[in-house]
Amino acid sequence: MTRTREIDGAILDDHLATVLTPIVSLLVRNRIGVDKFVRVAKHAYVRAANSECSSSGIKLNYSRLATITGMTRKEVSLLSKQLHELPVHTIVRSKEQRALRVIQGWRMDPRFQNEKGAPAELSLRIGPTSFARLVKAYARDVTPRAVLAELQRLNAVALIQKGNSLRLRSSRAQAGTQNLQALTELARVLQDFVEAATQQRSTGSLQSFFSFKEEAVLLQGTAARFQRVFSHRGSALLESFDQWIAAQRERSQNRNSASESRARVGIGIYLVNDPIVKRKMEPTSRARRRTGLTRS
């Protein structure tokens, strides 16, 4: 029984490390050390425990929170006081975040790429692939002028052709700023992703659709073709979402909807294109003897 628990614990540790690695990689790129990560993780534990108890109608006290989180009452007490002193945590879509989403769309949406799949040079206002159209697709109600000013502040774009068109600078020029903003954007998206994947919704709420498919393909050209085809299809689906939302707004204007409750709805798409690296097999003991290899 003890051996089984050790194995289960090791498997859980490995799964947790796998889940955290993408986030920690972003922290490492921004030189955020483990001490800060551990401190913030404790804050997150107390916040999550508070949320779970509140949603379940459980009376909160430091002893209960300490039991749930595995921390001491003193730690929980101190962290709870710090959380109460902070404003309610909401992820605000700042100008920087909107600018980041525009940059991401510029790089990934095939409508705004050239024939080589790189970010295209965009006209500021004219045409279906203009910068104004890009901003409308990825920054919603923020004006193109406001987004352009923020991108220029971040040194992310360059005006060309007498200021009539725009070019996206290399990612290296704004990597530091984008990494920090990406962490904020990740926090918003990751919460939705986890809830959809695990279906941790409140009782009586609609279950979110969540599905995932993958396959190992043999040819490099197939992977590139997959990227092109499904980038276009994903882009079209997101554009249809905008059209659907516009239709719903028009319907709501035709009736008195001021007293109706509201819900946040959304759709997320991501593509996977990850090369499979074959592991080199370690020589057997017989092969080691034959080749003269020995263990140190």
C-alpha cells in the first residue's frame, strides 16, 4: 500500500510539473525567481480555498483554510489579511493587453499574413486586410488610432510608405514587454480553459462544450498544410462569432433588456503543431560491452 501511494504521488508530481512548466517558462524568461512564485502560489491557494468555501456555503475560519491549503494558521491569517487589503482581483483589458492581442492576431491570423505566412504589411485604413480591420477583429471597441499609439509606444510597429501602411517589427524588439503582458492574458484565458476542460461550473449551469483531437502525421508538408487549412477555418469561425454577437445586440435593442441578467460567452481556438522527437535508445549491457561503453 505504501509503495502504491509513493507511485501515485510521483505520478501526481509529474502531472503538476507538466501543467506548471509552460507558466514557469514564461516566468524564467522574465527572470522571476522561485521565491516569488512560491509566495504567489500561497496567495493563490488561500484565494482558491476562500472561493470554494464561499460557493459551498461553508463558514470561513483560519483553521478550516489551514486544513484545506496545508499551510499553518499563522500563514493563512497573514495572507488573508493581505488579500483583504488588495482591491478585488479582476483582469482589466488595458491598452497594453489589447495591443498584445492585435500583435498576436497579426502574427497568427492568415487574413493578415503574406504568402510566406509572415505578418503582412498592412494599409492603415483601406481594404479587407487593413490595420483598421485587424484592430476591429482583435481589439473590439478600441479605436485603431489608440491601438497604433500603444504599438508605437511599445516599439512594435514601423510606419512605411509615407505613413500610409504599417509593418510589424521583429518579436525580439518587444519580447520583454510582450512576455509580461502575455502572462496577464494567459491568466484570463487559462481560467476559462480549465473550467471548460474540467466542467467545474456552478450547479444548474450549462455545461461548456470541450473537445480535442490530435494525430501524428508523417510528412512535414502535411503539418504545414494543417496549419494553413485550420488557421483559415479558425479565423472564419471567430469572424462568424462577431457576426452572431452583432445580430444578438440588434435583437436586444428591439426589446427592453435593461432588467435582464447577463452572461459572458466566448469561444477559443488553438492549433497544435509540435514535432515528435524520437528518443535515442540507451545501449543494452551486451552492446555496451561490445562497444566498450560502461556506466560511470
